[in-house]
Amino acid sequence: MAATTPTFGSPQAAARNRESLFAASDSRFDRRLAKILAHATDVFYEKGYEGASMRDLARHSGMSLSGMYYYFESKERLLYLIQKYTFTTIVERLRERLKQESDPERRIHAFILNHVQYFLANQKAMKVLSHEDEALKNGFGAEIAALKREYYRICLGLLDEYKRARKLNYSSRTAVLSLFGMMNWIYTWYNPRTDPDAEQLAEEMGDIFLRGISSQGKVNRKKKAVVN
Amino acid sequence: MAATTPTFGSPQAAARNRESLFAASDSRFDRRLAKILAHATDVFYEKGYEGASMRDLARHSGMSLSGMYYYFESKERLLYLIQKYTFTTIVERLRERLKQESDPERRIHAFILNHVQYFLANQKAMKVLSHEDEALKNGFGAEIAALKREYYRICLGLLDEYKRARKLNYSSRTAVLSLFGMMNWIYTWYNPRTDPDAEQLAEEMGDIFLRGISSQGKVNRKKKAVVN
DNA sequence: ATCTGGTTCGAACGTTCGTTCCAATAATAA
DNA sequence: TTATTATTGGAACGAACGTTCGAACCAGAT
């Protein structure tokens, strides 16, 4: 219940970040909050949600421990704000990209490119989103879970489209989740100095995945040619 | 240094689990330790390493808090023992399976089947291994990291074999890590009541992956046939 | 100069953390 | 039985945790 109807330490702070989601960081308050979220993302990235203390977060934000509570009511809500913003943004961008593509195969490529690009451009936030999946309880957790389900369903829809258009028959669920696994695992191994950039990585993964789901039956042992 | 030359609370406990790795759970001590590890795996699975307290672990083991320290010197070492045992076992089983396969494609399938089967049969331990990757520091962490590298290299070798045998040219590194992503992500979504069993899941993922890396160029838009 | 509302922080609250000490108990050997 | 060793747990340690409180500070308006 504290999750759905939170009591804020200060009435000014309360009215602000309740619904604004600080997306439009206009006011002084919103701008400062956005900076705190950015620093908190760094700390969560390095120490994990449980491992990071409010004192760590305060120190990295250049603010006192108690001062933090002027901007959010609890550590849990801080994580929630980070995850919600990150997820909302990636879904937003995806929707814009999908508007411009109609071919089922290209739409899947667009999905993958969007995910990988955003993932690498915001690696820390995306790790916090992927890794701290179970950290939020009750209301907070439910809201993020809903966003996740929405994102999942978009991808599922793309794969169903593609399956119908090509008359294939794979399990869309297994395919979606395998694809998510490929992409979300990136944060555990990616090294920007030695590994390919976002566009190339998206292409490699996209090729593996699309070829993987695109033919019936087992792997052919001989070379193939177009017959029709 | 505490990691490489640990001091045990009790001299009896010290000599035991130092090198035995409790694999051969013969003595009373080893059997009890194995049970504690099993219960601790459950708790780490549900609450994470940082989120699980020694008091949680003790309660689930039906033992007093201080009694736990007779079996291991620290919470960190407890996680280390779980991870080391799990990883050692999966590598062991893999080596046995690979002995029986010589065809490069079948060897990759064997790798995937081994991983997925063990993953689903020991889902909790495998989540603790995958998810709590950065929890161990210094000596403990280095040892697990070495096992991980070994496992990675085995898979890399299999993909290189396959690439040479089929005269393909994908990036083995990206391929390995994509495959690991697919498989290790399972713990975030798998539902034994509704999702396919290990053999079928391994087959689906194996098919996606192998077809994905098996052809050159882009996805063909037409049907294919064997010509040679 | 005073007032007002937004912003900051030092100090402290009560709780929980991992770990230790040491006495008590159970098992085994003599 | 007694002597010895292996195992257990109650109580406590100091440190760290998330959160709260109230006083202080700062800006801009009056």
C-alpha cells in the first residue's frame, strides 16, 4: 500500500514526481532528480540494488544522506523510477521505428536494432533493468512487470506476423525468449573496446536469429539454391 | 588472501572441506554440509546473495546461526562452494558427453543439450551461478571466473570446429555468447508446467542456433532445395 | 528588512547484518 | 565408565542498514 499511495517527506516533492515521471525535466526539482537517478544507475550497476546503500547513492550524488529523501520516499522507489523511465523510453523508441517498417522481416530487424542500440547506449540502466528484475515488491514490481509484458507481447506479435507471412511453424514463445536472452545477456560480456558496435552486433544477432527461425526442419548439410 | 588461505573456526572443519569439495559426500560432516548447501541454494535462489541473511540460511537449514560457521567460514565461502560445485559438475558431464560425439554439429547439439538439461534439472543452482556472478570477490571470484572461462573456451572450440568443417565464417565469439544468453536467460521465464521439457527446449534452441550460424549471407526469401 | 516556500544536512532512531566466543551437548574411543 | 573429539546454539559484538526529525540555509517576492 505504501507502494500505491506513498507518503512523501515534503509536500512539494510529493506533488511533483508523482505523475510527471520526470520525462520533461523542466523544473529545478526535476533536473536534480534526473541527475540523482543517473548517479544511482551507476551505483546500482556496480553494486546491485541490495548491495548499494543509501549512503553510497548519496555520496555519488554529492548530496547528504537525508537530503536524498527530499526527492524520493524510499530506495525502492528510486529503483522503480530508474526502471520505469528506462523501459518506457525503449518502448517509445520502438514504436516510432515500427511505424516506419511494414515488411515482417524488417520489423523484426528493427526490433533487434532498437533493443541492441539502446542497450549499448544505456548499458548501465539496461543492466539495472535486466538484473534487478525481482528487487521491486508489490505495486512497484507489478507496474514494471506490466511494461515487461507489453514489450514481450510486441515482440511476440512480430514473430507471429513473420510466421504467418512465411508459412513457418516455430514456437513464437520460445523464439521471443531466446531472442531476449541473446540480447539481454550482453551486459555480462560486452566490451566496447573489442566487441562490435551496436549496429554490427544487432546485425549478427539478427542474422543468427532470423535464419534460425526461417527454415523448416533440420540444418541442411549441402549447399542450397533458390528454386522458385 | 582470506580467500586463498582461509582460517576456519574449528580445526576439524578446516581440514575437511578444504580440498574435498564435498563431491564424495561420505563423512557425516560432508553429508551435513551438502544439505546446508542445498538449502542455501534455495534461499539464494529466492532472495539473492545480498538479500539472503545468514539467519535466513540458518533457519532453512534447521540449524542455529552460529552453528553454520562450523561448516564454513563465511557467507561468501558458502556461495563459492555452491557455485564451484555446480560449475564443476556441469563441465564434468559435458566432457563425458563430448567423448561420445565426433561430428561437429552433433557435438554442438550435445553441448546445448547438456547445458539445458542440467539447467532445468538444477534450475535454482544455475540461477545462483548465473545471477550472482559478481558477488564473489578476489580469490573466490577469480576461481569461479576461471571455470567460466574454461567452459566458454570449450564452446568456442566447438564452434570453431564447426566453422572449419562447414567452411563458414561467423564470429565465434558473438555466436558463443549469444548461445549462452539464450540458455542462461531461461531461469527468468521458464515455467515447468507450460514450457517444453529439457530435451525439446534444447532441440528448439539448438535448431535456431545451428541454422542461424549455418548459412552465409542473408535470409533467403524463397524456398530452398539440395543441389549437390 | 521581513516573509515564504523550496532545499539541504547533522544527528539520531530502531533494526538487521555477518561474525565470534564459549559453554553445553552428542558421538566415539578407551 | 571415563576421556576425547565432533557438533551445536545462546548471547553478544560492532558495524552498517533504511529512514526520520527538526533545524538551518537559500532564493525570490513583498
